[in-house]
Amino acid sequence: MEHTYQYSWIISFLTLLVPMLIGTGLLVFPASTKKLRRIWAFPSVLFLSIVMVFSTYLFIQQINSSSIYQYVWSWTINNDFSLEFGHLIDPLTSILLILISTIGILVLVYSDSYMSHDQGYLKFFVYMSFFNTSMLGLVTSCNLIQIYIFWELVGMCSYLLIGFWFTRPVVSNACQKAFVTNRVGDFGLLLGILGLYWITGSFEFQDLFEIFNNLIYNNQISFFFVTLCAFLLFSGGIAKSAQFPLHVWLPDAMEGPTPISALIHAATMVAAGIFLVARLLPLFVVIPYIMKLIALIGIITVLLGATLALAQKDIKKSLAYSTMSQLGYTMLALGMGSYRAALFHLITHAYSKALLFLGSGSIIHSMEGVVGYSPDKSQNMVLMGGLTKHVPITKMAFFLGTLSLCGIPPLACFWSKDEILNDSWSYSPIFAIIAFSAAGLTAFYMFRVYLLTFEGHLNVNFQNYSGKKNSAFYSISVWGKEGPKMLKKKIPLLPLLTKNNNERASFFFKKTYQVDGTVRKKVCPFITINHFGTKIIFSYPHESDNNMLFTMLILVLFILFIGAIGIPFNQFNQEGMNLDILSKLLIPSLSLLHQNKSVDWYEFVRNATFSVSIAYFGILIASSLYKPVYSSLQNLKFLNSAVKKGSKRILKDKIINVIYDWSYNRGYIDVFYTISLTEGIRRLAKLTHFFDRRVIDGITNGVGFTSFFAGEGIKYVGGGRISYYLLLYLFYVLIFLLISYF
């Protein structure tokens, strides 16, 4: 086993071979490399699969032995300063390695199909492989300096991947926003690392924890300075994991390709902040104020993310705010000291959210084929609906992912979220009430997403609908309820012509609808794509190809069975405590944090009943408010009573409107940042620019102009005649004598 650990360093660098090979191919054989670009997906998946197998072996070894292995080598030595690099394998590392490698492989397989028609296919896989390298290096780092190096590499990869389609202004703005926001947290992290080194004189985790705890217990260091350093370290986790108030970058990051959203901004990169806090928890746990702050930030993020997801139209942004809320649960658990529950929820949420994002990518992939759909419309849930018959496998996978995130047993997130909810009661009743309320909101907004996307046959353009009989409305399934039957008959393409909003058109069957011309000009049920020399005919909307469906089905298996690692199966430790696989793995860490506890099944069932009831209540409310509306004139009264803006299918109520506006406008936090920071900095820059030009440059230029005009004036005084100079001299002497006399 020791021999195996010695070669664990290859985990961090094996995936780096992919961008090196692609770069070499582009330099030596550019034409062949671009022509055979689909081949490069194979080494990307192969190398990460080797990492997964190796990580799985180490994971099993960790369960059996609960040992911690660290290997370091000196990078530089100068007098008393020594900087060492290496790798650390412990339970936390082994969990993250499995998480990164498994989800990474599935996303790469998914991306091979999703990005197959993109011109930046090779660039995409280079970025993805480099991100995997950075993330694997981050979780295996053995000291703070090494963590910071890979931390910045992860941020760089995030910037490149979010801005992958940088030619679109909204995308370039999104990647810049993510970069700047994360720089705030990263700068705090750097200051915290330097402050901690000044206190302890070490970057190594084990030495650092031991020295730090001794200084605290012996009261040999300023408690205020220690708390400040700990807060600065925590600020890095706040930004990277999109916790309040540095969460504003996450929804905008959804402008990147959907596989990026699944891998980086739902499953792994945002988990880097959670990993950092979990890694440094032995340091935070001796500072009560920091632990309370972590819990407070977590519960605020839980509630804020849940409320902001209530009224979003973009399917990916709804899932992004859901990610923010669920990571808030994880941060709350860490702040409460529930180390095991936090890591458990990190695992279950990663697989569930990866499934939901890949499912949303499958939906977007099918909707983008509809002629007249732009990228923003293909992600707008208001323009969806009735997709059940067209994407049945995607619908099934998305439905199970939704149930898991809602906390419905026996799916994955039920076991982890319920444990956090139970622990919150003993920590703070107020926090528990907020956490349970957010669980109900989670069920509400997730089923809102599901119902708006898959159910029903009619959706309303609320912005154009005025309640008049001749108002334009369109079927969300413009291919029609009878569409699939007609497609089988291969009826020739009849374009839909809509010169105005009130013109009626036929959709290959007798039933007609009024169509909003500003949304869809025409419908093309068949489209031919030149797929690398092979012409493939698709009908839209259509189910995704086998690669994309395969990854979603594998993730379905994960969310069905991954919860088993946290369920006790009559395995007892030496103290007679009932342990599950996860607790057995985390024995060293739990012992360090004094968190070993037995399972009270009666209390678990009682609390689970309460939490599941709240989830079902949220589902019931969502089902009643977002029930399918069918294409019948009898529904016009219902449509007229709906609120005009967006997708609010709820009765007019001032309180509901306030909540909707708060959610749709992102809690006005972005507006506040724009006014206070962006505009404030611009005003300060303009004021500084004015002061520099008018005052600083004005003084300098004034001296120059004064000298110039003085010289110009003086040159006319002299005419080159000595008698004239003597006369002036006598005149000045006379004036001087007169002044002296008086």
C-alpha cells in the first residue's frame, strides 16, 4: 500500500498530457489535428479514467486503514525559510478525487456530442483537461502555498471556460464579472495565508494546525489578529463557492457551454470553496466567532439562493441559484461543526446537480434546433412546455434529479440534507426554521422548473397578451400535439408564415393557433446537418444522442444509490457506535473534531417525516400554481387573470408581486453593486482624472505657460543698446533707493 501511495502524484499531472498532446499536434500537424479533432476526446476520457481507477483504489485503502499519507520534496531552501511541494492523501482528498474524476469523465463524454458542431471543439477539450489538472492538484495539495497556486489556476480555467463564446458581449461580461468577483476573495485568501505564516512560521497543514492551536490555548497571540486571518482565509471560500455576498458571478457564469455549468459551476469548482473550509476546519473550530460567521453566511446563502430561484426564466440560472442555496446548506453544516453531513451533502448534491445541468443541456440542445430560436430563447422556460413526448428519457432523468434535490426519499440528497436539517435544530432553532423553509422553497422552484419545461401544451407570451380575444398567443409546442404523428408520415415542409401577430397558420394538421410572430417566424421539423462528411437529418425538438443520454443515465444510477454510503448497515466501531461507509472513512477527522455519534433511528424517522412533508407541500403549491394550461378558449379567463410579467401564473396579489420582483431582479443586489461599486468607482475615477488634469497638470502647465509668457515679455525689453541698459539700471537703482528711504 505504501508503494501505491508513492505514485499518487501522477493523479495531478496525468490529465495535463491532453493539452500538451493537442498543442503539439496543432504545431506539427495542424491540418490533421483539426480534421481528426473528435479523436482527441478519447485520450481526455482515457487519462481521466485512469485517474478515477487509481482514486478508487486509494479510496478503498482509506476506508480499510483510515491512514493519512503525505509525501513532500523541497522546492527551495534559504536560511530559515523552506518551501516544500508534495501531495496529501487523506479521507477528504480521496472523496474529492472520486467526485472530480467520475463527474469529469461523464461530462467529457457528454461534451463530445454537445460540442461536436462547435468550431472551438479542440480548445474546449484543452480547457477542460487543464481544469481537471488544476482541480486534482488543488485537492491533493499538502500546504497553503500549493493550494493557492492551483486555486488561481482553477480560477483562470473558469475565466476561459465561462468566456468560451467570448464574441458574444454578454459572455465576455460574464467571464469578467466572475474573474473580478473571485479576485476579491482570492486577495483575502492570499493575505490570510501570509498572516497565518507570520503567526506559525509554516505552510504545512499538520504543523500549522498544531502550532496554531498551541498559541491559542496558551493565549500567546492576539485573538483579534488570529480572527482576522481566519476571516481572510474564509473569504476565499466565500467567493469560490458563491456564498453571500460574493455570489453574484454564479448565475452570469451560465453563459458558458452547459457542460461547463455541469462540471465547474455545479459539481467541482464551486466545491473548491467548501473543500478549503473543510481542510482548514481544525483551525476554524478553535475560533468560535469564525464558526458562527461560517454558519451565518451559510444560512443567509441558503435562504437567498432559494428565494432568488423562484422567478427566474432561464433554466440554467434557476439551477445556478439552486446550487448557491445547496452549497449554503453545506457551509451551514461546516459552521455548525457537522463535518460528516457537510461532505455527505457535497457528494450527493454534486451528482444530482450534474444530472440536472446535463438534462438542461439536453433540453437546450433540442430547443436550439427550432428555427427562430436564439440562445436566450432556447434557455427560457417561458417558451418551453409540452416536451414530455419529444424528450422522454431526458424528462425521466430530469424528474429524478428534481426529486433528489427536493429531498424525496430514497434519492441521494434526502439522506444528506435531512442530516443537516436535523443538526440545525440542536444548533439554533432560528437557523432550523430558515433551513426547513428553504427546503420547502427548493421543492417549489425545482418543480416550477420541471412543470414549465416538460408539462402542458400551451404557454402564454405574457408580455404581449392583453386579454383581448384577438391577442396573440402561441403554443409552446408549435410542432403541435399532433406533430409527431405527422412527422412519421414525412409530410413535405410547409413553412409557417406570420406577417403579423394575428395571422393564423397551420402546423401540418387541421387544428390552428394564433402565433406570436416576434417569437417564431417559422417552424422547420426537419434539418440536415453535415456531420463530418455524413449528412444526418434531425427533427426538432428531438431527443439527444446516445452519448448524452448515457451520461445522464449513469448519473441517475448515482443519485439512486450514492446515498447508501451514509446509511448505517449495522457496522460498529470499537466504542459500539453504528457506522456507515462515510463515517468509517472520516474516523480520523471526526475524532479530531469530536463528532463521533451514534444513530438514533427514531429521531431520524421523526425528523425525516417532517422534512419530507415540507418538500411535498412545496411540490403541491408548485403544481397548483404552474399546472398545465391547454389550448382552449375556455382558458382565456385564466390567462387574463394571470400577472402580465414573465412566467407568473399566480393571482394578483401585492405580497406575491413583491416576492416575484425581488426574485426576478436578483434581490436588487446586482443593482446595489452597480450603483455603489461600479458607478462609485467610475465617479471616483472621473474625479481623480479631473483633479489630475486640472490641478496636478494645471500647476505644471501653469508654470510652463508663465515662464513662456514672461520670457516673451522680457525679450522685448532689451534692444541691444548699452546706453539703454545703463538708463534702466539707473532707473532701478533710483526706485530701490526711494523704497529704502521711505
